[in-house]
Amino acid sequence: MAGFTVQQVSKIYDGDVPTVTLKDINLTVQDGEFLCILGPSGCGKSTLLELLAGLQAPTEGEILLEGEQLKGPNRKSGVVFQDPSLYPWRTVEQNVGIGLEIAGVDKAERKSRVDRYLQMVGLQGFGEKYPHQLSGGMRQRAGIARALAGHPEVLLMDEPFGAVDHLTRLQLQNDLLQIWEEEKKTVVFVTHDVSEAVYLGDRVVLLSPRPGRIHRIFGIPQPRPRKRDDVGLLKLQNNIYSAIYDVKTEEDLEFTI
Ligand SMILES: Nc1ncnc2c1ncn2[C@@H]1O[C@H](COP(=O)(O)OP(=O)(O)OP(=O)(O)O)[C@@H](O)[C@H]1O
Ligand SMILES: [Mg+2]
């Protein structure tokens, strides 16, 4: 397991008009924590996740992973994007094992790891299928198995269940919680769904837009396993909605989540 320290991080995208996407972000993600990042479209959630993954560098400030400054993409983190981007010409098994293949892991070890994680995400028996033969939820599961197969200490997930139907989404949330408990990973999970954030997270970081700043951090003390209709969770959800509508952007623009 591993945790992050984000110190005074800002991200400015260059362009005709430079975009200050994130401003003065200070955040600690604990070892083994399940942290949700919540905020309206365009507030910088994906940017923050890409910074944590080392896929982009902050313009100002620094990010430490396990106490060491992040210098780029690294094997400690496994990333799951909204679109799992599986290679259509590779089988599920070959897609899940691609990172291991690149890392030079031998075939037998690759096969055993891929089988283990396919089983963990409920895709046992589908290894020889091609992505187009899977449902959207199954493709998403394959993307999670691919991230897990690299044995990362941290899972960074960007709206991973955004494109699947509601019932599948609820199931995937429960499966993810089970994996998190079994594998003892640190998870940073981006979503714009308040109920998803409070159901999953130990804490929820609410970002405000333009530029993205930390507006508030909510602790979710409810013990696990949680009930979706738990009165305390619903109350927290309402508090978060109130905080969202209370947010003023620097341009004082209206926004919707
Ligand atoms: N590569 C880039 N170059 C320039 N601007 C960018 C780039 N990536 C993101 N931005 C800008 O940064 C802001 C935040 O984008 P980001 O994708 O991080 O938001 P988000 O919160 O993930 O939104 P969504 O919920 O829609 O996924 C937006 O204004 C976007 O236009
Ligand atoms: Mg995004």
C-alpha cells in the first residue's frame, strides 16, 4: 500500500488563454484509504488523477508517493479510465496481460496472474473472447483486471462506471469494495455521482471549478458494509449537495453537476 502527499499543486494548461485548471491543492491520501474526488464537469478531476498517476506534471508544487517525489508514470499505480480502451484485436486475456507482457513477465506467470484477476472481477471463462463480445460492464471489469494484474499499490480510477447502466454500476461498486478489502489497495476514485462517492469513500474531496480548488473534504464515518439507504449516508449526501450549490466559482458562473 502507498499514500500520496500533494503539496501546493497547481496545473496551468498553456494555450492562447492559459487555463488554470487546479490551484493550490493540498491533500494527503492515506495508505489503504478509499478516497473519492467529486466535482462538476470540467473542475479538474481527471487532471488531478493524471497528476497522481504521473501522466502529467504539476505546474507548481509537488506530489509525493510513499514519501518520494513523483517523476512520471510508475508501477506503483494502476490506472482505470472511464473508457477501458481495450485493444479490439487482442483477446480479453491478452488485453489484461498486456502490461505484464511489456514488463517481460514470463508466459506461465502471466497466465496465472491474468486468470486470478479475471476470476476476481467475475470474468472467469471469458479470457478467450474479444472485447466486442463483451458487454460494457464486462469491458469495464476487464479494464480493472488489467490494472490489478500489474500488482499496483494504488488504484487510480477515473469515473470507471460512468458508462454502464445503473444496476451494473451498483454491482461493480460492490465488487470493487470487495477487491479493495481483499487486496488492501489505496484507491483514488473520481466520480461526479454523490451517492456513489458516499457509498464507496472513506473521505470525499469536493472540488470547486475554475480554477479547481478543494472546496471541502467530507469524512464518511459509516461502518462497512454500508447500506445504501443508511440514514447517516443520506444525510451526508444532502450535506454534500448543499456544499455543491453553495460553491461560487471565481467567475461566479452557474454550473450543474
Ligand atoms: N490537455 C489539456 N489541454 C488544455 N486544457 C485542458 C487539457 N485537459 C483538460 N483541460 C482543461 O482543464 C479543465 C479541467 O478538465 P478535466 O478533464 O480535468 O475536468 P474533469 O473534472 O475531469 O471534467 P469531466 O467531469 O467532464 O470529466 C477543463 O477546462 C479542460 O478544458
Ligand atoms: Mg474527467
